Amino acid sequence: MSAFSPELTNLLDETQVVEVRVAGDCSCYVGEIHGMDVILLLSGIGLEKAAATTRTLLDSFDVSALVFSGIAGGINPGLNIGDVTIPECWGHADGRLAPGDEDFWIPADMSMLRVVGEVSGPVALEDCTEDGVCLENTPDIILGGNGVSNSFFVDDAGYREWLWEIFEANAVDMETAAVGRVAREREVPYIAFRSLSDLAGGGPGANEINIFFQLAADNAAAVVFSFLNAWAAEAGGRN
């Protein structure tokens, strides 16, 4: 799953699509990618849309695991644009629950996280856009930590600092916590790969997302490819 089409581009390019099925208002691309039987689709942008799409997907197909690939805003001041985060827990930053509440954090699947940890080291990440704009730092892969989802796009330095202080989150997006909550309700394992396209208002100038969103989306997909190769081998080629 990805939220919008540029995040899904590289994944679709690598997929041998055998069928396109419509579930609700979603086009679901059924096929194989790196030895895994997969269904690729867009969740849509936002918590409510992502939750509804996830329910439709799980009602329409026999899904054994959910993998989200996309971009996010950076919250952790120690991370940089282009870094790929794979948090072990996700929470809803502006929801009714607080970080200390029992049901706030939604853990990603530990088996999937373990496989990522085994294969993420050799993954090559892009540090320049197609237009030749290059990052100041070499992108890294950050496994573990927290991620949060928000109901609105975060582009405010003060709010970014508050998210870091309260949640100690590496990244903020608008979908993953909703997908994870539905996955937990349905007892389906999930994991999310989010690459930082901007610093959620923490940069020195205008928001960087328009420059680096495709680079970030491609970096997230690169780590997903590495994960799927290893996951396919471990699962015997079935999803």
C-alpha cells in the first residue's frame, strides 16, 4: 500500500501484474513481485481514507500481511531527508489516546522487522534527485523507534518539536497508524517503510517535499524490495 501514486511507481514497475480488480473505489493490482504474491493499491491520503481502504482490502482478499511504502515528515532532529524509517510502533498523534494509554502504540510485526534488520545494510539509497539536486547527508536506514500519524500535513517547526517531545517519533505521516489499527483489529501483521521527504517544518526555508518527494518514495521502495526478496525466501515464495 501507498498513499498516492508517486509512492507506488517503482513498486508497480517491478510487479508482474496478472489482474486488476476493483474493490470499493480502489484499483488493486494483483501479481508477483520479487517472488511474492502481492496486491498493490493506493490507500488514499488521510487517516479515515486509509482505514476505509484497509478494511475494503481485507474484506475483499485473503491477505496474510500488509506492507506500507511511502514518504513522511522528519520529526527526530537527528534524522535527515532521504533517510528511511521502519518504526516498530505507530500511534495517532492527534487522536483521543495519549502515549501512556494501553492501546496507543500499535506494534509492527516483529518477524518482519527482524527480516528488515537482516537485509537493510547493503541497500543503496539515492542521494540526488533526477534534476541533480543532492542531499547534504548520505541517507541512512533507521530500524525501530516510533512513528506517528496526524490528521493534517505537518509543516510547523513548533508542532514538530512538540511531536518529538511527546512521542519521540522519527517520522509523521497521515496514514500508517490507521492502517496499523485496522491490521491489529483483523489480526493481520503489518510493517511500514517511510522515507523522509521533508523535515515537517524543521528546515531553514520552504518545505522541501516538492523537491525530494520522489527521491524519498524511491528510497522507501528500495528497502521494500530488499525486504521482499528476503521475506519471499523465508516464506517459500508465498505472501
